[in-house]
Amino acid sequence: MSSTPLPATPAPAAAPAAPGTALRAPRLVELTADADPRAVGAALAALGLWPTPLRDPDGRVRALSLHPSSALCAPSALAALPGVARVLGAASPHPLVDALARRPVEVAGHTFNAPGGAPLLIAGPCSVESEGALSVAADQVAAAGAQWLRGGAYKPRTSPYAFQGKGDEALRWLRAAADARGLRVVTEALSEASAPRVAEWSDVVQIGTRNMQNFALLKAVGATRRPALLKRGLCATVEEWLLAGEYLMSHGCPAVVFCERGLRSFDEQTRNLLDLGAVALLKHTYGLPVVVDPSHAAGRRDLVEPLARAALAVGADGLMVEAHPNAAEALSDGPQALSGDELRRLAHHLRALAAALPPPPLSADWAARAASRP
Ligand code: PEP
Ligand code: MN
């Protein structure tokens, strides 16, 4: 038997979560014999949890069940509430990822989880095609005010006849182009064998969509101890994505930035279906570093800016955008590449939008309060 959630009481003052506090989804709160179920329910509701009283056959409430989509919080915070005897719930399967939650995470010169901070812009060509073309692209990336230079040295291509990337020499060009302009490098590791070389020449190692569950690769990239940018698989659940992050961290990766780039869908008008709900969930409920790649989501340059704006509005820490000095002749993903001017305009608009956005919504606040309670 169930009833509607108990009403909320006024929330306590917000306080930051203690670093490393494990945020979980507790499922059941057992009450002490003398507890007032309504008061406990109200205290839980104020923390963003959705309690439902569980009644014995005699009509007495001895426990409250918590909806699985309730805010995450530290179980110890709930155990400390008056009237609570015990908090039950499954342990998180990704504790190392959870520990990144809601605290400043430094990756390659950028601080993630810093509400109100300027968004991170990652930009560059889909593939690194030549030293000269990369140099022009890097000038445009720097002129737009982007902080990280992207570009594939090793390319995962659907067709074996398509351009496969320039490999190790492209890694060296990326490093030189970035260093000359004060940028950082993010580029994809496609194989276990090349992971150490990719880590040596880059600041952040990208795991591509097609490799999100290549567990051997995740372990090899983790072992390089470089931070990783983890793109979501084409049909991966959020939990699978988080667990892929846990693979990286449990093998040595110091931090993971999650990158939503669209899921495979039935529609052919856009390349993928951008899951902004998952971005909101990762940011506001889990409190994790998350960026959005609107280029691979849209597959067409006219939609890159609208999707980028939406991504910032739902709380993304930044954007990863493809740009090419001569998109018509790009060796991969030309239709979605922005020109240098388009990139500069986009960056300008995104900075203005970020500055105008109000503070993050309640859910982040709720979890922070729950985690910071004694
Ligand atoms: C890329 O960013 O270079 C890329 C190949 O993207 P994805 O893995 O998202 O397809
Ligand atoms: Mn691409």
C-alpha cells in the first residue's frame, strides 16, 4: 500500500559537499520506534528524496521507501536524521566516479564542476590531415578563445577504405601546434598498443564512441594515468557509461570527463539523437564533469550552434566542436565542420550565454545539502 510523498519542510541552508563524499541512491529508511513518520518524510523530501510510507498490516509506518530517481546523497547523512534507525540501499558500483562529484576537478588547465565558471571550448578538425592544415586550424581554434585543440591522429572509420588518420606523426603535429598557441591536446586512442604514445603526446586521451565498452582499451588508457574524455557509446545506458568511467579510474586514470555526442536513432535527418536529459542527469544529479559534442550529434553544421546553446543551458561544463579551415575538402566529417569565422561567432555567443545563465537548479543543491550533513 502506498500514499503520496510527504510534504517538504523549508530546506536548510545550502553547504558544499565534503570532497570525496560517496553519493548513493538509498532505497529504504527504517524508523526508530518513537519516530514521527511525517517529520522524517518531510526532512527527506527537503533533501530532494521522494519518500513513500510503508505501512504494516496494523497501519503503522515503520519504514519509508525512497524512489529510485530521488536525489543522490550520502547514506550517512540520512542515518543522522532524528527518527532514522537504518538506511538500506545497494552500494554504488562506481565509487571512484562518484568521488568526482560536486567538487572542483582539474583537467588540463580547466576546472570542471565550477558553477559560474567560463565554459570549456574544445575545437579542431575531425582528423589531423597535414601539418600545414592543422596549423591553420589551430590558429582559428586559438583565435576563437578555445582552450583545448582536438583532432584525430588515429581515426575510427566505418569503412576500411576511408581515411584512417596520420597516426604518430599527427600526434607530434598536434603537440607542436598546441604548445605554440598555449592550447591543450585531446586526441583519441584507438588501440591498446597506441595508448601509451597517445598519452605521451596529449593532455587528455579520448575514448571514442565505438570504444566505450572496449574494456581492454579502457584498462590500457587508465594505466597511462592521463585524464580521459569518455564519449558515450552509440546505444549505451547512462549506467554503462558511468561504469566505463569506473574502468578508467580503477586502472589509474585520475579524472574522467564524460562527453555526450548523441545516440543512434531511427531518424536520418540528424546523424544522432543528442541526449540532453542524460547531460542534465550527469550534471545536476551526479555532479560530474560533462561536455557535449554537438557536431557528431547533428552531423550538419547548421545545427551545431543551436545544440551547443541547449547543452550549456542544461548545465554542460563545455562543448567539443569540429572546425576545419576548408570543410569542403575535409577528409572526414566535412558537412558538420564549422569555418574559422563560424567557430569564433559560436564561441562568442556561448560565452555570452554562459554569463547570462542563472545558477544551477535545485537538484544539485539538494544533493549537496544531503552530502554535507553530519
Ligand atoms: C571524434 O570525436 O573524433 C569521433 C570520432 O567521435 P565519436 O567517437 O563520437 O564518433
Ligand atoms: Mn568527426
